[in-house]
Amino acid sequence: MPLVMLAPARPAVAQIFETVGIRAQGMGGAFVAVADDATATWWNPAGLATGPYFDALIEYDRIRTSPQRNVKGVAVVFPALGVSYYHLPINYMRAPSPTESAATRREDQGALSVYGLTFGQSVGAHLVFASTVKAARAGDTHTDLDLGGLAKFGPVQLGVTVKNVREPTFDSDRGTFAMDRQARAGAALIGRTSGLVSALTLAVDADVITTATARGDVRHVAGGLEAWLFERKLGLRVGASGNTVGTKGSSASGGVSVVIASGAYVKTYVDTQYTNGSDETRRSWGVALRATF
């Protein structure tokens, strides 16, 4: 028998796009073509070019599966540079082995820490390409790469992003696992006025690749709406998503952003989101503190 037949299979894991990003989750996960805050480092690196001069945030997400898990993130971005850190639970991403007991599954299964450095480059007046170089640690450490592109034509924006390009394999104390490559595309229509509604965004997203998670295969489509009122002092958003493969399900989301401090140039927001539905990969709540210039 060839030796390759004796090698154990490597379980693949993946963090779905909607794991991170309070505004993104509030819009149902339709954010690849928007990505105009510091979570562009996660959603689409090319979004750095469409955001403010400076955006920084710290966020906390509670994934309401059994057992419940936490996701934490910190990111700081400028138009062409971003720095980020995300702390992700491994056992939310991978399917349990048939031999694992319920007690074992309830235990902390370790974490994946991802450190990122994001760079962007404009090409002409309409195109932006960017990448996030990552160092990911779960027992051992590997480098990886996310890629993103954004096209803007007046109020219309089109985005695409690919995560985990190198598909690194980790040898952790919880076993060996490989990170799946992921891809997602989106479109957004963005309008701005000087009236009561300062800005209005309508967006749609779709996963290009099926992703394996602890809750089964996932391939989401999503749509969302975001409205900024009173000179961007209040943000309201709603969204919905559906899983089109495996155990199909749907979810609905909502979110609010409120200015808690406003200076001559800097505004500080509290962003919130809540998601619920029959799609077990999309049940969460989260909050972020965000400063923008």
C-alpha cells in the first residue's frame, strides 16, 4: 500500500466572512463592495481607498452557537495602509471528529490569532487592488495572503476578495488542520446627499466558493441596506442572508451606529449588530468602538 494512503487526512477549517465586522454583519454580510471602515482588512483590502483618512476600531462578537464563542478584533487603517489583529475560535471553524465526546466539544478548542498588514494601490481613476499579508498562529505560525479588488464608477462599486490564498496547514495541540481558500464578490450602490439622510447604501454579496464549517457547508448570498442620518451621527442598517448549500437556512440582521463623541475632525462611534435565523452559522451579536477622521 502506498505511504500516502497511510497519512491521516487533514481536516479543513474556515472562518466565514461574517465572523468579523459589526457594520458588515448588520447589513447581512453584504460588505465586499462597501468595506469602507477598518474591517476592510478582513472583508476586502481594496476598500481602504474608499474609506476616511483614518479609521480605527476594537470589536467584540459573541457567536450564539452551542457552545458559544467569542471573536475579537483590532484594526487601524489609512487610505493605503492597514494593521489588524483577529482572535478566532478554532472549534467554531472545524467540524468535530466522530470520536469527540460532547464534553470535549464544549471545551475551549484553541484559537487562531491572525496578524495582518494591508497595502493598497490605485490603478487609474476607477480601480484599486490591495493585499493583506498575514501571520497566522495556532500552535505553529504560517504566513498567508488575502487579495482584494474594487472598481468604482460613480455611485456603483464592484468588489471581489480572496482569503487564505496559500491555504496554510497548522500543527497545533488540537491536531493538524488546513485553512481553506475562500472567495466572495459583491456590488453596491452608494448615494450621498446634504439632507436628513447623509448617505444611503444598498449592497449584495455572494460567496464564490463553498466553505466547510463546523455547522456544515456554507455558500452565502446576502443583501443589506445602510442609512446614515443627521450628518453621519446616526447609522441604521438591516440585512438578510441565505445559505444555498448543505443544510440550507436564512438569517436576518440589524444594526445601529451612534456618535458618542465628536470633535472638530474626529468622530467616535459605538457600532452594534444582532443576527438571528435558521442558518446556524449566522447567529451572533456584537459591538465595536470606532474612531474615524
